[in-house]
Amino acid sequence: MSLLWTSEALVAATDGRPLGPMPEGISGISIDSRSLQPGDAFFAIKGEAMDGHDFVTAAIKAGAGVLVVAEGKLPSLGRLTAPIIVVDDVLVALEKLGVAARARSQAKIIAVTGSAGKTTTKEALRHVLSAVGKVHASAQSFNNHWGVPLTLARMPADCDYAVFEIGMNHPDEIRPLVKMVRPHVAIVTMIAAAHLGFFRNLDEIAKAKAEIFEGLEPDGAAVLNRDDARFKLLYKMAQAASVEHIHGFGENARSTFKLVKCELHADHSDIVARISGHDIIARIGAPGRHMVQNVLAVLGAAHLVGADLDKVALALADLSAERGRGKRHVLRHPGGPISGRAGGPISSQAGGSITLIDESYNANPASMAAAMALLNATPVTGEGRRIAVLGDMLELGDHSAKLHAALADLIVGTGTRTVFLGGPEMRSLAEALPDDIRTEYRAGVEELKPVLLAALKPGDVVMIKSSKGIGFAKLVDALLGKFPAETTTSNQT
């Protein structure tokens, strides 16, 4: 078993009190007994909905090597059959362990924030840097007050690179997290109307995102979207945080990491990017203009941490997608024949197929625009249609009705003429769409599901996009359950 932490180091870092015979060390760290692996340390964190102390017995059954529990909870836990480290506060202990992990690491650290594209950029960095060294990166979107310290605490001592996603929906959330991470490079992907319900305007969102500069290592670098309307504000905020190296990425002529040429295709993009004066030719295995923008930041950050850009550029060709973030499925529809090369993958343009683009994880006005552009660029076959299945964008506050209705202009400007809408906020869009766009509106997922399933035909391309809390992942599952999957492609958004 490879040890992540020795027990001695674990006790010292958490300022804990050991009870019982300690193992040599632990192989991983878990806060969820359902995913815990044998030999992990189980940190019994108390969350908003559940308390990890209620699951220590399940953790023991799953093979936990050590339990980290709060002093105040100890009397109620009874007799436990696993080694214990007792601490005052379990989350604080996890934070301390994360700080210790950062202190022992020699890795080059990159932190990513922004209103959209954080996870995509983080995953792209994980992918391309894996071509040149050992990489550690946050799982899923572990970007909050427990996800960031957990990711830090899981960081192996011998990794070459580490990538952290840092999110927020209120001011003062990024600041303490980035001071734990202490990145060498901080990326801000873009500023958009995400979480606008907690802010007065986009400038306030930009200022909250700019907290990431405060944790940069001395001589660290900020990488900013030069094409974004808040670039100048972010630049000034970086200067105010005493960041000496500030780089822009985008099409702007003054960008350090500049897009020189771009050819967009349905399933990939070909680019030429000028990275600090050197031209890099790359194929991006994930389609969409927004993905090109993210890749400029990826190439820039890779350059700044000293990675071999030729190997990084080659790795871009086979980026893979996550569920809910642009993963494509080609599904067999019983209403038509399937055609493809013998022995090879079935084409997404097969006559009896449906192409499903799963964007069900998150949504805000900027990512909606990117997803609609991607749908518009995906070819249909025969009498197939481009179908947008859209759910509520959450956390927009008083701006919600206006921003949902504004999506009508976006849709009218594309080739999409069939729209399925679900959720209370999407009623504003349903009322704003013109009569020549076929619109089906239902109050929620369950009401929308049978209507969507019955409507699909061979040749259709259907894109499902919503904030996670609306539950549109259930629609994806319903389609995967009804129509057999022929292929899953690696295009990512």
C-alpha cells in the first residue's frame, strides 16, 4: 500500500490526539463512507445536511484505516474498533492537513476560478500536464470550503503539478482558500452573470474572483481573459494585490497568449496560438469556440510552469469530457437504420441515431450561449432537428426573469427551432420566444420527460442544459435508458 501520510505526520499536522494503535499510515482521505477505500482516513465532517460522525460505523465497515473525529462527539460514538485521531474541529483539522500538504510539496501549483469554464479548464490542465509529469487535481468540482482543503490534503508529496478549482457565490470565499493553495499561477477564465443573485453587478463578481490574486506565491503570475469586458478591472485588482506578472489570453492583439488562427468543426477545433512569441499548432479534441478560449489559458499556464508545450499541444487532441459538461452520446433510435464503417465506431451522423450533448451540470447566461453555439455547429442528418432542452439558471436573484427572457434572442440567432423548457424560471423564456420556434414548456423535469422522449426522431441532435439543482441529469438518464448507446465521444465543453 502506497502511503499518502504516515500516522505520525497525520497526527502532527491535524494537532490531534491519537487513540488506539495507529497503522503505519493511510493511503487516502475520505469524507464520504460510501466512496471510502480500505486504508483511507475518514474525516467525520459536519455539513449543512449531514454529520460525518453518524457514519463512522459505515466507515469502519468500509475499511477505514483511521477515524478523525471531534472531541465533543467522542462520548456519543461508543466503543469503536478502528484507530482514532481526536481533534477539536474536524473541518479545521482537514484544513491544517491541507496546509501541511502544501508546505511539503515541490509541485508547480495552478489555481483556476471564473464564472464559467473552471472545471473544463482544470480538467484540460490535468489532461495535458499528465503528458509531461505526475499531476494532482481536484475531483469533480471540489472547489468550496471543504473541497479545496480535501484536495490539498490528498495531494501526494511527489507530484510535479497540481491544479485546483476555486469557486464562490459570495465575497470573501476565495480569499481563505487561495491562501491555503498558494498557487504559482492563477487563472480567471471569464466574468459572467453567475451567482448574480448575491451581487449587485458584474463588477462585484469580478472583484470577488480577484481575491485569487491575494494567495499567489511571490513572483507568481495571473492569467486573465483579455477578451473579457472586465479585463481592465481584473488587471487593476491584480496590480493592487502586488502581482508583478500579469498575462492576457484571447484574440486581443496585446494578449501574451494569443489566438492567431482558429478553424471550428463539429467535433474538434484546429488552432494556431502564439504563446509568449512562439507559435503552437494544435488540434483540440473538444468542439466550441469557448473551449478554444479555455485552451489559450491552459497553454499559457503550462508555459508559465515550465511544461513542454510541444507535448502539451499534442495531448490536446484527445481531451475527454465529463458527465454533464459536454459529453456526447450517439444513441440508436428504433425509427431508422444505423450505418457505420464495419468494425469501426458508429458515426454521429448515422441515419437512425440521435446525438445527445449532456450539459446538465451547470448553467448561466455565458455558458448557455456557448452551449447553444455548440448545438448550432453540430450537424443533423435527414429530417433531424437541433433541439435545445433548457432548464433554470439558478442564483440570478432579481435579475432572473430578465436574463431567462434574454435567451430568446440567443436562440433566434441559431439554427435551433425546437425548444423544450422546464423549471419555474424558464417560463419567462417560454413567453419570450417567437411563434416560429416550437416550444414545449413544463413546470419541471418529471413533467417534461415523457414529452421529450416521445418527440425525438432519427437524426436529431439534442442538447440538455441547466443548473445542476434543477435535476436535468434525470433527462439524460432517461434518454440513455430508452435509446441504446452506440458510442460516447470525448468532446468537452
